[in-house]
Amino acid sequence: MKVAPFFGCMIPIKYPQMEAAFRRTMPNLGVELVDIDGFTCCPDPIYFKTKGVLDWLTIAARNLCVAEEAGLDLVTLCSGCTATLKEAKFLLAEDEDLKERVNERLMRVGKEYQGTVKVEHAVVVIRDELGIERVTESVVKPLDGIKVAIHYGCHLLKPSQIMHVDDADYPSILENLIAAIGATPVGHDRKLLCCGKGCLDGDMPVEMVFDIFTSIRDSGADCMGLICPTCFSSFDLGQIVVGRKKNTKFDIPVIYYFQLLGLAQGLAPEEVGLNLHKVKADRILAELAGGEAQASA
Amino acid sequence: MPQEKEKHVTIDFAFRRELDQIIGGDHHNYCYQCGACVAQCPAAQYSESFNPRSILLDALLGRADVLLGPDSPIWLCTNCYSCYERCPQDVRPIEVIIALKNLASNRDAAPSDVATMTENILKTGVSGLITPAVQRIRESLGLKPLGDYPVDEMLKILPDEGKQP
């Protein structure tokens, strides 16, 4: 199948390892990624939307028009982009007058929003369009014995009325994707807690990150697995900052799902950019290498 | 009777009408103060100053001084959408809070990060800074360099070419 990736800003600029992992793993699932030129920031659903909802919606609609012109559905990798583009579609479908207002603005650049392309996060495309068994079939080095504490992040799931991804209280999509690569999903008390990054106040997110990592430490997981770059920024560098403030060290590697998938597909850690993370995944990599040496002995 | 006088409530309907004009702001009218939004709200769990039901009550009363003032609780919202998920009245409390943030931004009462991030996006088309270091890391991963973004086209669809987003 052919889809157009919408990478947004944070992944290509701040965490390009996520883009690399995605570009290297999706073809192994039988997906052809067709890059489209002409996108801007989605725009971001926290700051830009705070400044002006109508402008936020108009720019989102323009991005959707670019995909419509190319005739390709969008696959998103960032939960923020997913939230913006899916909510824009929802609002423009819900309110005809609003759609007209936005289209009046888009007319200035010769565009008209129709609402003809689908927007889905990559994990949803895998589950619903490809089937999770496709993931298992692509695995050459299963991540046996690796315990992954899942962090969902808010915007993949909520509001479920718009996102249509999973039960927002009892989701299973990421557990199933983690199990499909041979790793063991580990539940923990704070699995669904917000990372706090969207809060424009400094103190509260520290407490939230602290509680999430304490909960993961108690769960005995080897790493955290997630699908959102914003959460990643709260957790990779974030756990170090919070650890310093709280006089503790978590040392729990935070790994984007497509990096884990890449390892399972036999890619080297550098090919999925694990070396770029602040909290290194050395213990997991040694465990995987050890398991392999044992298997071949 | 002084006691009865204290019970007197004034509603600022002009402010509520202003809120109605922002996308999502009009849904504040549906709130019947049930408090379903509070239980799962992380900001309410982590801060005594934040309560989405109280914010909605202040919106219903039109209390601009509380909601848009320097100590407004709206900036503690974590944008998690739990309240949207829970609300039985389709108030979409977070969208009302965002609409209130829009009104605060219009009055220059938003935290400075908001203007900084917005200006970056309007100037470059993206939210992050594309430095030579970024391009080098991309190259090391075998990724194409990042190029230009259609900033002019993006600005043309904003009311006055992006000066007042």
C-alpha cells in the first residue's frame, strides 16, 4: 500500500532517529512511503492553538489540502500532528459554516478543503490496514525477554470521539504491537498518565514525570516504549532533569516503537539512532546480543 | 440585609458572548456543573489551584478577571483531553479552556512561550530550529537534508499575513 508520511517538525528536526526508524521499518511491512512536498508545521496543538484556534485550523486545513491534491492518505508519526489533523477534519466536517470560513481563506492560495483524505497514526495503519501479523512476519530477531513499559500518551487516544483508535481507558493497541515483536509488554500504575509537556506551568510536569518513572521502576521493566515525540522529550532528557531535582537516578531507556521494531527486524542500533538518546539502551542491547550468542552456540 | 447581598451574583454576559465567538468557546453554555471532568484530570490531581469544573463555572459567570488575570488557572491545564472524554454534555472543557487562552493571548496575557513558539512557526513554517547540527545528524542517519517550507503561502491564508495570528 502507498501512503504519504506526515512527519511534522519535532521528529525530523529534534528526533530524526524516529524518522530513520520509520523509513527503514515500514517497507518491511509492505508499505511504500510517498513523500509529498509542501507541508508546514501541522500546526502544533498546544502553543499555536493557544494563540488562535481559527489560524490553527486554517493551517491544518491547508496541510490536508496538500495531501488531497496528491490524492494520498496521510500517515502520522507524532501524536501532536495526529491530534491537530484529525481534530481539524472533525471540526470541518461538523460545522459547514466553519468550513466555508476556512475555505474563504484557503481560496487566496487557490486551495479548497474537501475532506477526502484519511489521517491515521502509523500504529493504527498497521493494525487496521496491514494487520498486526504483518509485524510478526517481518521480525528476524525477536526481542525475547525484553520487558517494555508502555506509555500511551494522551493524544493518540483522546478524545476517542475524534481519534477512533482504541478504548481510552483500556487500550491494547501498543501492547499488541509490542508482543508482535517478541517483547513483553509490562503494565504499570501510571501507564495512562499525561507526560505533562502540554502544561505551561513549570512545576507540575516534574511531579508527573517522577511518578511515571517511579511506577515503571517498580514494574521491573527494562525500558519504556512509546509513540509520541513530545512524551519522548519529557522522558529521555526529562527523567535526568527530574532525577536531579528529586535526588534519584532512573536510568530507564525510552524507545520509540519503530526503533524497537527496527531492532526486531535486524537493524543495527545506530541505524535506528538509539545512540542519540540521552539514556542509553546498552543493557537491553547487551541482553539481545547475549541471547543471540546463546542461540548460535 | 448584608447577608443576602453577599449571595448576589452578577453574570458578565458580554464576556460570555465574546467567548462564544471563539471556536469551541460556545460549548461552555452546555455545562451543568456535574464535575465529571474533574476525576481524571491530571492537573486537578497535581494542583489544588486547578479544577475544570470551577473554570467552567467562572466561564458561566463571565468572570474575565479570574480567567484571564495574572493568576489564571487555565495555564495549568496539561492538554490531556480527559475532560473531553468524560463530559456528558459535549462541553469539551479543554476546548473552552483553549478558547479562553485565545482571549488571554489577544490581551497579551499569555505566557511568553506561546508568542515565541507561534512566531517561530510563522517565520519558518516549522516549530523547531533547523541548524547545521540538525542537518549533520540527519545525514549521519542517512536522511535527506531539510529544506524550505512554504511560509509565504501559509501566511497568505492568515487574516493579515500572520502579523496578528
